[in-house]
Amino acid sequence: MIELMILGFLAEGPLHGYQLRRKMEQLHGHARTISDGTIYPAIKRLIASGAVTQKLEPGAGTTTRRTLSLTHAGRQRLRKLIRDADGHDITDGSRFFIVLAFLSLLPDEEQRRAVLQRRLDFLDQPASFFYAGEEMQRIADITDPYRRGILISARATRTTEIAWLREQLAPPPAGSEEHT
């Protein structure tokens, strides 16, 4: 997800390291900080692979500002990461939201729809956080009010996301620009 965020934000335009890190932290959430030991090695790997270029510029005082830009190879890598999102990138809500944040950068509508369909297929499966042996526990089965709260909140979020996904995946109305 770190690589996807780096490439995704650079697709929007060149950024220096601090700006990039700040955007990543805002998207990833305040509860999940991104350490220098995570972001800077990822940037170095992307530069080494030719996905990102680095331009050194004067910064404040005697510091040097490193401005990062996405290359054609980086844009191709970004599109592949989004297009091929599967597994935990689909099933983990936080990871999926990162994919979703950059989904519009995938130019092919059918590929975008395929990513959304994978998420919908996952959400359409019955699930619970709590089990009694092999049996999934439902809200009515839970007496602990805090565990019930988890299930109630999760159900509301899941229901809303499923409705949104179905709306996105619905065929465009006859006569719309996409349909003609």
C-alpha cells in the first residue's frame, strides 16, 4: 500500500518528500503512522526501478529539497497495482480504501468495474467477527453490548458500502453519455 500511495499521489503531480509523506499519512489515517523507515526505502526502490525520478532543489536554509515525479514506467506500475488489486487489497477495508482513492487513475472503465466487483463479491459473503466454535454469531446472539456495537457498526458500514458499489456497477441509464 505504501508503493500504491506514493505512485498515486505522484500521479497527481510532483511532490517533495515532506508533502508526499503528509498526504500519505492523511489518507492512511492518524492511527497508522508511516515511519521514515518505511517510506524512504520504498521511494529509493521506486527511483532505482525507474518508476520515480528525483530532482534536488534548494530548500529552506542549507537543506536540499528532493522533488519526486512519476515516470511513464511509474504510471504503468500504478495502473497495474490498481487493476490487479486482489486478496487483502480487496478484503481489508483500509487497504481497499487506498485502492479506491486512486481508482480513477485507471483509465479503463471495465478494469475499474472489475476492481469494484471483486470488493462487492467479498462483501456479499456472510461474515462476523465472532464465532461460537464454527458457527458465526449474529447480533441477536451477542449479549455483550460492546461486541454487539462492533457488529451493529460493521453491518451499517457494510450495508452502505454494498449499496454504493451496486450503484457504481449499475449499467448507465439509456441515453446517458456513457451509454451512447
